[in-house]
Amino acid sequence: MADIATRVSYGRALADLGEKYMFAVMDADLSGSTQTKMFADKFPERFINCGIAEQNMIGVAAGIAATGIPVFASSFAMFASGRAYEQIRNCVGHTHLNVKICASHAGVTVGEDGATHQFCEDMAIMRSIPGMTVISPADDTEAYAAIEAILKYDGPVYCRLGRQAVPVVFDPATYKFELFKAVPLTQGEDCAVFAHGVMVDRALKACELLKTKGINVSVIDTHTIKPLDEKTVLEYAARTRNVVVVEEHSVIGGLGGAICELLSQKLPTPVTRLGINDVFGVSGKAGELLDYYGLSVDGIADAIRNSVKNKDGAKK
Amino acid sequence: MEKEKLLHLRKKAAQMRRLIIEGVYNAGSGHPGGSLSCADILAYLYFDKMNVSPDRADDPERDRFVLSKGHASPALYAALALKGYFPVEEIKTLRKLGARLQGHPDMHTTPGVDMSTGSLGQGFSAACGMAKAAKIAGRDYHVYTLLGDGESQEGEVWEAAMFASHYKLDNLTAFLDYNKLQIDGDVRDVMNPVPLDEKFRAFGWEVRTVDGHDLAQIEAAVNSGVAGRPLMIICDTVKGKGVSYMENAVGWHGKAPKQPEYEQAVKELDAALAEFAEVE
């Protein structure tokens, strides 16, 4: 199956769901990039382009939602969550309105545009808002299903989508998406690897690589970062006593942060956080950048191997 | 405006001013100046113009009001209490722990509040959203919103202004409470937003300028809307209107009166109310 960017899955989902459900879609002059254009072409009367004015977009979205019409609001992650943070916090978070902020071009895989457009702190700031659900689908199948799930969910959601085409992990014929529920993909006792978004596929490939070297890893697709599926995280942390988190996000405040917050209190466990190590991005091709920041399949495999070594060393 | 209606609305505004002072005094904090300046506008909306009622508070066809200058919550609460959304006595719980009357309007705690506001500029966008939603859903309600003059310094106000005219939101009427004072002083000294009328006109709005304490002028302006364009009514007002020592005084933006000041205010406001003893 060809690689597909999750933003494309989003656009397709909106265009399909528009036939069944009443909702509005908003964008801030990036409808071709975020793929909301697919909905706009089909339902122009329910599509609202706000121009390059993300703060107003979120406020307008809240006003529409306050009348009972759910709204999807899209832009690049940098602007959708960063530029409009306070509007999200006050008009969408505090009000707990049905606004789904679906942000594409998240992380460093925006690529050549560089640091001003590579937002690796979006999960951290969105996660800090009380009552905000934060998700990051792994592939086309999961993203497509997630859009319907968040439409049916009553409350604000931040959904992170990618620019870059990524391999399809899940079979659309059999995969059942469940909001708030992490998805264990492989079973192994040496390490539990939690990943979200585009890193799920890379974590799986690292897992396969390690298997040939006799290291067995559980890979868990953690598409919902908030509220965290605590039961699954605790179960795999207890089983492996060795956790690695892989994410295309700052090591501060994302899934790695969320898992550390949980484990430090309920089950102290060594955690290795792989991500963007508290630095700004640089220009480059998407794939090159992931490698550059240590998020290549080999890089992930090395980090897992080291964590297993440390665990065995600690036992002795 | 016929005399009977005018007197009725002036009485409501006088009652509101009395409740504003009662609320802010009991809270020991809050924003009396900008609440007193907009009391007449809110009295007109809640007791004459708007199609709203506590017994159908969730009616999807009701008119909406968004207090974009959310710090004037005492004025909104006074109007809602007098309208019957909650007991008038509750005004004394303003800003207290566990109270429904939060420092800034909260749509989930206070009956009758259509949108939570407080962070400036944002309510204006939300009002635009409500007006746009009516167009999407084919509903007939009208959306009213009130901005402060200092609030117009927020960039989001102009993003929303552009949005409203672009989408031809002729079901949106905005008031701008031009009381000329903000926390740090005269708006024209802090960051001059004048001329506001020309700015909104340039952004595609129908603009009227009225004496914001003259109910007949307010009514005439509200009813002068034009198809296909949002309507902005710039209301020339006096900050602290109705309490002599608060009028046009910069220090009464966000400060509660102490007891002697409270007693003085009550004396003045009760005297104003007494004029309407015979009025419905």
C-alpha cells in the first residue's frame, strides 16, 4: 500500500463525514495544505476560510460551537496551537466547546521551511489545558477513523497531523479505532516502546531489527496522549520494567513527559525519552531531519538496545 | 421612542447601576467604571430589543449577547438578575468562592450568559461565529456584542472586524463603549485607537455614533442596520456614569468602593432611582 500523509486522511474523512453529519470546517488560508479543501469543494456553505488570522479563527469556531454546531479548525500546528494558544485555552478549553483543532505539518517533518514552522511543543501546550483531549494518529487508517471518533466525542480536541506521507500500519478492513485507548502492536518483555504519530511505523521497524538480535520489544501505539491510557502504560511498564518513548516532539511535555508523570508517581521505572532534545529545528528534508535528531530506525533501535543493556546491568 | 418605554428603560438602567455598586462593593473588587458606562446599552438590549427570556434560556432561536469587554460583568449580571435569570440578591455573591457569578462571565455557571469572556478581543470573534452559525443553520436570531474602547487595541478585534464584513454578517450588531479611559489612562494617550468610526467603516461596517446614555439614540441606531453589512454603534459614554466621584475618573476601572464611598454612591443612585418611583 502506498504511503499516505495523515493530513490527506483528514481531508478525506471530512469530505465523507460531511454527508452524514452537520458540522463546519474552518481554515486559515492553508486549505490546500491541511486538505480541508476536499470538504470545501463539496460543502462550500459549511466551509469558512478565515484568512491568515488564526486567533480570530479559533474565537469564531467557539462562537459557532456555542450554538450547537461542531467545528473543525485547521492550520499548521505552529499557528493553530501556538499562535492561537490563548484563544484555545479561554474560548475552547475553559468553555469545553465542540471545537476540534486539527493541526497539520506538526514536528520537524515540515522539512525545508525550518525552525519557525517546525512546532515540536504543540502536544505540551495543548496537554496543559484542562479538559483538552490530545491525539496523534499513526497512519492513514487510524487518522481517518479518529476524525469520526472526535466528531462524535463531546468536547474540545487537539488532533496532530503530519505533512509527510507515512506507511500504512493498520488494515482498514479490520482496525477498530478507540479514542483514549492505546494499541499494543507487538509483544516483548525486554522493553516497552510507546510511540505516536509518524514514529509508530519507525518504532515497529526498530522492533523488527532488534528481534533479529534477540531483543524482544512491545511497541504500543499511544495515539491518545491526553487523557493517557494509564492502565496500558502501567501494565507494560510493570511487565518490562524498561520504557522507551519515541515521538516527533520535544522531550519536554509530550508523550514522554506524560508517561514520566504517571510512572514517577505510580510505578517508578527507568524511561528513555527519544524526541527533539529541547532545541529548535533546522531546514532539511523530512526523512533527513528525523535521522538528524536521532529518530531513524537505527537510532531508535540503538536507544532501545542501550536501555536493555542498562536494565540488565542494573539486575547484575 | 415613546415616553413610557423610555422611562421604563431608564428605570431599568438606574436599577442596574444600583446593583453594579452593590455587587462590586460586596465583592471588594471588580470593575465599576466600565460597568456603569454601559448600563444603558444593556438595559435597552435586555429590556426591549433582544428576543430572550429565562424560561427558554436554551432556545436555539433566541438572540445572543456576548460581553466582549467581559470585565463589565457586574452590568451583565445586573441585567440578567433583573430579567429573572437568577435572584437579584445573588449579586452580592459576585466574585466569591463557590459563587455562580464569576469575576468574568462564565457560560456554564451563570444562567443567561451566552459566551464566556474576559480576555479582550475574543468575545468579538465568538459573536462573529454565532452570527455566521445562524447563516449556516438558516436561523433568524440576531447577535449583539459589546466591546470596550481600550479593547480595540487588540489585534484580534480587527481580524474579527474583517471577518464580519467579509461574510456579510448583517445579523451582527456591535456596540463600542467609548468611555475614553483604560487602566493606564486616557485611551488616546495609552495607544490611540481614534478615529474608531473611520476605521470600522474602512473595514466594511455600517457605523453609527450615538450618545451611549441616550436610549432613544441607541434604539434608532440599532434599528438602522443595512442588509449585507454588520453594524457598529460607537457609544459616547462616561466611565463611572451615575456615581459622581467615579465619572471620568481613571482610578475607577478596577477598584471597589470602600464603605464611605459605597454609602455616597448608594445615596446618589437611590436618589436617581427615586425619580422613577411611579414608573413600571
